[in-house]
Amino acid sequence: MGCGSGGKLSANALSKQAESLQSLAAEGGLLAEDAVSGKTTRIFTREHSSYLFKAASQGESSLQSAKTEPALEPKLRELTVLARRVSADLDRLGGASKEEQRTLGRELQAAAQVTKKIDEGLK
């Protein structure tokens, strides 16, 4: 989910960031559901959530340092906040209890839906 080291994002580039964040959040949500239902091992959940966390953290970092045109600033800020939340949820997922995984799964799916709406607003 990179856009280099910041720079000025167009609506299209911001949309790509949103798509990437949506994908990471949705995948994290599915991972949490699988973990709660016993479809994955604890080790797989920990390792895969770590991989997703690293990708989301890179995206968050890119969004934090990015600039865009004034009309797109609110969407950039919203995506940055969502990326921070998704990163934090993914960071916690691997070592979470079943109940916490259930909550994190719902939060990640909700973040994916919000991100999808932001992305649709950019097109």
C-alpha cells in the first residue's frame, strides 16, 4: 500500500491507497473469523496478522506523510485515521483471545466497508 515517501496524491492515487487498505482490513476480518471458528492455527493467525500489520503500517506511514489537493484533504485524513485503526487491530489480532478476535474481526470488516465508501467517493 505504498505511494513512495509521501508526495502529492491525486484522486486516483488516493483511491489506490483506499483499495489497498480495504483489502487489508477485509483480509484481517476474515482471518479473525477463521481464528474464532478454529479454521486456522494460532501460529498461522499470528504470522499472517503480522504480515498484514506490516503492510497496513507501511500504508499508514505513506498516508501520514502524503499531501494532496485541498479538495481531497478530508478524504486523506479519514483514510489516515482508518489506516491507523486497521494497523492497531491487525497488530493485536495475532495474540488476542477468541473474544477479542471476534471484536477485532467486526472492527476490521467495518473499516473495510468505510474505506470502500471513501474509495467510491473518489471515483
